[in-house]
Amino acid sequence: MGILDRIRGRLRTTNAPPLPRQPDDAGQTTASFATPVGGFAVVDVETTGLVASRDRVVEVAVIATDPFGRVVDEWTTLVNPGGPVGATKVHGITAGEVRRAPRFAELIGEMNARLAGRALVAHNARFDLGFLGNEYERAGWAMPTSPHLCTLEASWIYLPRLDRRRLSDCCWAAGIRLDNAHSALGDARATATLLMSYLDRNFGRLPEPDHLHLPAHAAQVTWPVIPRQALNVTLRRPAGPTPIPAEAGGLAALLDDLPLSSAIEEGAPTNTTGYLELLAEALEDGVLTDDEAASLAGLAKTYSLSRGQVDAAHRGFLLALAHKAIEDGKVTRDERQELLAAAQAIGFTDGIVKAVLDEARTALTEQRGKGCLPLPDPWPHGEPLRIGEGVAFTGCDELLRARLEGRAQAVGLRVTGSVSRKTAVLVTDGVNPYTTKAQAAREFKTRIVTPEVFAELVHYVQPAKTGPATHTPATTVPPPAPATTAQMVATTTDSTLPAPGTTIRAWARANGLPVGVRGRLATEIVDAYAVAHRLDMDPTGDTAARNPLS
């Protein structure tokens, strides 16, 4: 049984009062109720922008829980910000929806009654509570500093192995369903369930005593007495079909599973996690707009960050991105351009991208070098390949070639599309010795090897040489006879040959796997096809029927 099922089961067995019904019509007025003392108030706001001192709340939700995180009440309304609603594409709220909604000054009495006496909870709490504090101030009141729990910061304790710590990431890790994301009530419900999982002794670790004591401390805080007004709660329209998102750019793809912990390891201060999550979210569409870039200074103030801390956070963030970008051994033109745009937007010069990429590449090379196997004795293949050297392919069966390219990139070799004086080896089956690459290899005296030899060279790749990279052309090895290729792809049982690229692409599309119409097939796609068709390939390239369970 998952954690969510256990939590729901406990909810069904408690004596908690039923949830008060939300008004079915925007014109109905909410009823007054007595807020029980103790417990938590889970808060979420949708806003017109990122800066609390400048932007406004456009939707708010408050979910009251008991001291164990069990929900006892929920409430939400749209809010008229008195101006533009901001990014409708993010929160889904239009200007027409908020036109008749209450202004924050009109609902502050209701909000205040729901927050008073409770420990406050939010995901990335500094952001939400910062907006609430500024809305209180605009209405002429001071919001007291109340004990609070940030479910994002607490995720480092309860969900320590996550790469990203967005609400969706934490919910996925805890087995919690997140419906209507980027709506105040949808996010607040998910955050409330996340809170309850943190406080659940069966979740995986015991709850922190400080977290359990928060409601008792919050009950001692004095809140202002603000009159409650009769209020026309306005609910957002039901969500329509989820739009199909546009294809993400290179930077957005890197951000999707970027481990922000690596930004901390690269020097970002530990108190910048919430700030970096918002920065990453702003970049998820592949673009940091001028308005978003201008908002970063306001965000830094919200998180009480100094200029030095912000600079360290930005550099650590870019280094984390650079490490992610070079994991596959190359940085595409799109990735480089988007890294440049991100660097410029957060105040760095173009040179910083080259610097962080070089630094990340050096670190990756050193890390890979530690895992290199010593050369066996005897070693029959002459000079070994070294991490960082370039290799090119010509001819070869497409399935075999894709797998060897993937292995080469995984150990830190550069797979190039052409042969130059810097190319260490050309891999060929010798079927056509007159390809452009083969002729260039003979001209530059580039070493030519068979796929079988190359598989051995990759298996025993050696650390990169220290100092300036040099490459001494090896004596050209005559291309092998065509019979070698037949030996490499022959099967031992049913003579089934690896499928050509067109067949693999058709199979991938039929199974819903992302694949382009041209270019190299991704290693993962090739491997998936091989498993599905019970094919395997050993380091020499031989294919054979295999038991998929072995």
C-alpha cells in the first residue's frame, strides 16, 4: 500500500469534522466559522509575478489541519489584483475571471481568521509568506512572524534523494497525486498531503520533533484582530483539457532533472535552494524574459540574500547546468546558445559559459579517469584510446554502430561526424574503403580499426594525458575484408540480422518512443529495440538470441 493510501485510510478512521463545502456559485457568500486553535494552515498563492514588493496575489487558498496534518477545512478564492493578472499561461487565470473577485483588503479579515493560531505551511514558504506579508502591509496591517514549515526545505530531510524539489517532484516521490497544478487550491491540497506524509511515523523516517512542536509554538503568537466582512468568494473556471506543451529546448531539457544539490556542491550557499528552484522554473520554457531577469533582484531580497550569495548561487547553478550538458560527451549548439542567454540574463559575461563548461569538462574527465581499467598484459592493440580523444565511424551495421557510439560517449570519447588531423581512430567494417572519411583517414594517417578492435579499445580506455593534448598518427591498418562484417552480425540460432534504422524508427514510433526521422538513433532506442526483439550484442558485436529475464 502506498503512502497516500495509508494516509487516506487514516483520514477515513478519524473523527475529524467533514470539510465545509465551497460555494457552488461565485455569487454566494461564505459562512463564518470558528477556527479551532492549534494545527497548521497550509497556504498557496498564485501571483502576477515573482517579486512580492511589486507584484500581487491573484488567487489564494488556505487549508486548515490538525496538529498531525489531517485536513479539517479548506478555502480558496480568486483575488482582484487591481491591475494586470500576469502570466496567464502559468497560472491559467484571466483578467475576466478576477474582475468581480474581492480585493485582498476585503478578504484580509477572513484570511487572518484562518491563519491565526496556526503554524503556517507552504512549498517554498518564503515566496508565499512574502506575498502575504506585503498584502497585509498594503491593507494597513502587520502580519506577525509565525512559526512555519517549508515543505521544500523539509524535503531535504524527508525526501533526501531528489534531483529537483518542485512540488510535483516531492509529490511524485511521496506517492501523492497532484491535481490542478498551479491553482492555489490544487497546490495547497498537495502540500497539505505532503505535510501529513512528513508527520506520518510510517512514512520512512520519524518526523522531526521541531516540526511536531510548531503548532504549540504558533498558538502563542498574537495576531491582529481584523474584522471579517461578508465576502463573495470567486472560484476559477473549471480547467479545460491540458494543453500539449511545445517541444522543450536544450536548456529546458537539462533543467527537467537538474540536481540542484550539485549547485550547492559547486558553491551555491545552502540557503539559496528556494531561490534557485524559482530561477529554474523561470527558465523551464527555455527563455528568461527581461521581466523575469529584472525580478531576480526582488527575489534575492525576499530570500534575504546578499550580492555575494546571489553571485555564488548563479555560478553554482551554471556549473550544475554545465555538468549536466556534458554528461553525454558533447554540448549541442542549442544548449550552448541557451546557456549563453541564461548567463547574460543573470548578469554574467559570455566568457563565463566557456569557463564553466571547461571546468565541468575537466571535472568529468577526472572522474571518468578514476574508473579506467589497467591495460591487460599482453595488450595487442598498440596505443590505447584516452578520454577526450575523437573517434569517427564509417560504414558498419547501424545497430552495431549506434551501440559502439553510445559506449564511446559513455567513457568520455568524442564521436565526430568527420575525420580531421585530431581524430584518434576511424572505425570501419571495410565494406567501402573509398568513403570520404576513409580517404581522409588515409590522408591524415589516422588509425583505422575494426568494430571488434574498437570495442576492446573502449573497454580499456585510459585517462586523458596531462598537459597539452597531442596525437601521434598511427600507422594505417589495412581495412578488413568484407567477410569480417558478416562474422560480426551473424547470429548463432536463427540468423536474424539487426534491423535497419528505418525498421527501428518505425518500431519506436509505434511504441510511443521519441525518435526523429533522420540522424543517429539514440542508444536507448537501439537498446530498447534489441531487448524487445530478444537480441543482444556482446563487445565484439555478435548478436544472439537471449532470454530477456537473464
